[in-house]
Amino acid sequence: MKFEESLKELDVIVDKLESGKLSLDESVELYSKGMKLCLECADKLNEVKGKIALLEESQQGLVAKLVEVE
């Protein structure tokens, strides 16, 4: 599932939980599903942060080489 889809689903879950119209069992089930989605989103964000860090590191290396050449 894409990150944006997970966020939308989390939003729906939060709305349902905040409605107060669910049974305890339904609430626990949705809460569990929401926590799983939250962890998946956090993992995806950490993956993207790592990729960005690598790109920035690569760019800094290229800039340093260009400065040395000049």
C-alpha cells in the first residue's frame, strides 16, 4: 500500500474511533489496524530519509570535487 493510501486509511480509522459508535471489540480491532499502519508509515518515512541522506551525501561529494577542480 502506498504511503498516502495508508495515511487516508489511518484518517478513516481515527474518525471511526472518535465517533464513539463502535463496540469495544471493534475499537480494539481498528486500533490494532491503525497501529500497524502507523508503523508501516514510520518505516516508509525512515526509508525515504535514508535515501535523501544518501542523495545529499552524494551531492556534497560532487560539489567538493567540483570545488577542488576549480
